[in-house]
Amino acid sequence: MFKQRVLVLLSLFFITTALANEPYVDKPLLDRISEKYKIYAKKRFFYLQQTLDSVKDKSDLEKLEAVNNFFNDVRYSSDKKIYNKSDYWATPWEFLGKDRGDCEDYAISKYFALKYLGVEPKKLFFTYARSTKFKAAHMVLTYFETPKSEPLILDNTNRKIFPASQRKDLTPIYNFNGDLLNQIGKEKKSHKKWDQLKLNMQRKKI
């Protein structure tokens, strides 16, 4: 009975949302996610849509905080444990469907949610860094209000968003944005992991 009530509420919510605006996850994809990952995964996407709707008319900073907080509630797990691979970049649907992921997955899901909310993609960068705290490579999402602004760091290991200068535990290596990959002294035209992720997004891989 409980599951039936939840399903009805979820269906009504997504129908209402779709009438008002395109939902983050359309109904055919949501049905596939529900079939593969069951009712609790569907509930997670329901709460994600609620979160996104609550800040759709807010400032960029409020959008950053809402999205950062939502995805940081997902459990951390290594690619080896989840996918039996040393390095795998999950689509946002895989990440939230499984409710597990590593640092790249948090950054990727935050990026696409913020794009959905209308944050300009040119302000969002994936940043590879070295974590002195964990003594390991790490990825975060960075937000530049202007090209010359100090970036804000959206990180799964620290819930609060800080300016880069206050994250002494991170040593940046390079940033990339979409198809542009910038590295000190170099320019690359593609990024294999990003290219594969885009292909998986087009295929709506779950």
C-alpha cells in the first residue's frame, strides 16, 4: 500500500512538473530508472526535481548551494567497488540510481544539474587537483562568476562552498570546461573520459 501511494504521488508530481517545465529527467527515462533501480531510486529523482524547482528562480549562489548539498548526500564509493573498473565516469542517472559514486561522479552530476537550472556552462569547470588531506588525485566542480573571478569550489569531501584560496588542502592541476581542456602550457582538443561520458549521456545510459 505504501509503495502504491508513493508511486501515485510521484506520477502526479512529474506530470505537473512536465506541464509547467521540462523535468530534469523525462518520464521514459524515469520509468527505465525505476525498473532498474526500483522505487527508492525513483524517490531520489523526485527529491532532486523538488530541489531544482525550489531554486530555479534564485541566484547562481543559491543554485550552487542547493545542488552541492543535494548530491553530497549520495554515498561515496570507488569505481572498483561499483563498476569493477579503475576509473569510470558515471552519468548522473547511474550515479543517483545507484546512490553511490566517486569524486568525478559528484562533479559531473552537479555540472549537469546546474546547467539545467540555467547556470552558464562557461562559468563551470571540472578541476583536477591533488588532495593533501587524502594524498590522492581529486576532482571538484569550480564556478567562476567571471573569467577573472576567484573560483568557488563544490566538493564532495567538504559540504561548504569555499573560495579556492580557502581550500589549502587542494593543489589544482588543471581545469577543463566541456570540449575545452586547459592545462598549464598546453591545450588539448579532447578528453577521452569526457568524450565517452557525452556519448553515454546521448545514449541515456543508466
